[in-house]
Amino acid sequence: MKRRQFLGAAGAGLAASAIAMPAIAQSSPEVKWRLTSSFPKSLDTIYGASEVFAKTVAEATDNKFQIQCFAAGEIVPGLQAADAVTSGTVEMAHTASYYYVGKDPTFALFTAQPFGLNSRMQTSWMHFGGALDLANAFYKKYNIVAFPAGNTGTQMGGWFRKEIRSVEDVKGLKFRIAGFAGQIFSKMGAVPQQVAGGDIYPALEKGTIDAAEWVGPYDDEKLGFYKVAKFYYYPGWWEGGAMLHNFINIEKFNALPKSYQAIVRAASEQAHTWMQAKYDAGNPQAIKRLVSAGAQLRPFPQPVMEASYKAALDTYNDVSAKNADFKKVYDSMVAFRGDEYLWWQVAELGFDAFMVRMRAHG
């Protein structure tokens, strides 16, 4: 090639690069967000899911999209995370929707429903039962778009300073319990208290509350509840599969390139899977240690379970009669639950029941 031809070809190549490079840069801009969690850093699973999410987003974008995570209280208190997203104080939050039941009881249904769905059913309802569309149509009123980003699995019923032998023992009980379940316990005569995770231990220790529920053995051991309340009840019938969400300010999300939006959705799913897998791995050993440390496992008595179920149905009917959004979501869940348990009793429960018996036989 002659020198003049070479220089001409090189110049054309440089010109093409000059056109292409800005287009690439525009499609992968530098973005920095802040995420406020509703949870303390000491809870490495429920808080840690937000860090898994942020790390996944950064790696998928060559660190061009960076999300800094803040624990509850570092920017806003844990129970004000949704408000911070609505107002634009932060771009997003990792939180439990049912913390905001005071705004509208419909918030509760997207985390967990008392006597509702287990974790697998909750995920399936979200993705294939229309619940995510219902959720985001509802959250739009609060300037929020949400994606599932974690699940605890079925939770424990909590730590009690005294035994619960009958429905009478529930009356007057000052019980730290979040979301819709508090209204149900209220119907049974209890006095529900909404207390952020980091404040539960001192409230239980001082006797400000008589009982508290959180998640399950792995977290409860870290929080030390067994030191101040020895009776550990199960199951947490109000949280058969408690789902966490990434709440994102709608304007901020819509301003992202489509590729970044897809990465946010995929990274949320990564955090979702990671959280439950980590709890499922950590809870068995934690419950062994708790029992060794003096925790006394107790099932809720059958009359208490049945009274709770009736109170839940009464509450659902009361709220549905007054709140069209709630009724729409609740009816969707009930229909989905019916079909799911039809299938569950055929295979899942049969298999699990057999394996539990075999374990008992050694």
C-alpha cells in the first residue's frame, strides 16, 4: 500500500471511531445511586442482599453504574425507606413492603400474607400470577417501581418471655410484630408494636415489649433474643414466605438506559435467590445452637392457630369491604393459593413428610 493510501485509510478509520465512541459512551454512562436499607449491617443476610445486588450491577457495567448501600439510620430510619424513595432523597431502597401498612394495608400483601403463600408460591405469584403488575400499579401512586429482591422463607413465630398456652395468654401481650399481622393480633386482644430490627433487643430486655418476632434462627441468634426471652414459638403463620423488594424512584429508573434497567432487574433476581439460599443454609445450624443455649422450642397451640386464622379472615373481609386496591390483590392471592396447594398436597408435601419421617427414623 502506498503511503498516501495508508494515511487515507487510517484517517477514515479514526473518523469512524470518533463517531462510534460517543454512541457507546452514551449507552453506558457513569451513574451513581444511593440505596437505603431498612436493616442493620449486623444482619449479613437481609442487609447483605442489598450489597449483593449493588455488586452485581457494578460488575455487569464495568463499574459504570455504582450503587452505594447505606444501613438503616445512616440516611433515614429503616421504617422510612419508602418515603425516602418517594421524595427522591435516595434513588432506591431495599425494604419490606409491609412496613408501610400504615399508609395503606395493600402494602402488606406484597411481602407476606397471614396464612397466605410460602416463599416459592410468593415468587411464582409475583412472576406468573400477575402480582408484580398489581404491585407496580399500586406503587406508582407513591412514585415507586419495585422488583423482588429477597425472601426469608417461612419465619419463626418469635420470642416470648412467657409461655402461650391458650388464646387468653395472647390478650394484653405487647408483641413486636410488623405489618398486617399486627391488626390480626389486635383482634385477639394483643397490643402490637412496630419496632425497627436494631431496637428490638433493648425493648425486650427492658420489658417494654413482652414478645418479639424477627425472621428466624440465623438472624435471631445474632440479635441475641434468646438471652432475654427463652420461649421460641413456631410457625410464623403471618410470614410463610416474606418477600423483600427493591423500591426504586420511578423517574430515576426511567432515566436509565434500557440495558441498565435490564441489569437492575437481573441483579434484583440474583439478590432474591442469594438471600433465601443463605437463610436455608444458615438456619439449621443456628437453631441447634439456640436450643443448646437454652431456647425452648414451642409450637403455637392448635386453638391459638385456629383463632388466629379466624381473626385473619375477619380482618381480610373488613379491609376488603373498604379498600378496592386491597381486595383486588387479596382476591388474586387467594385464587393463586388455592391452585398452588392443590398441587402442593400431591407431590411437595408428600415428599417432605416422608423425608422428615425417615430422618426421625435415622
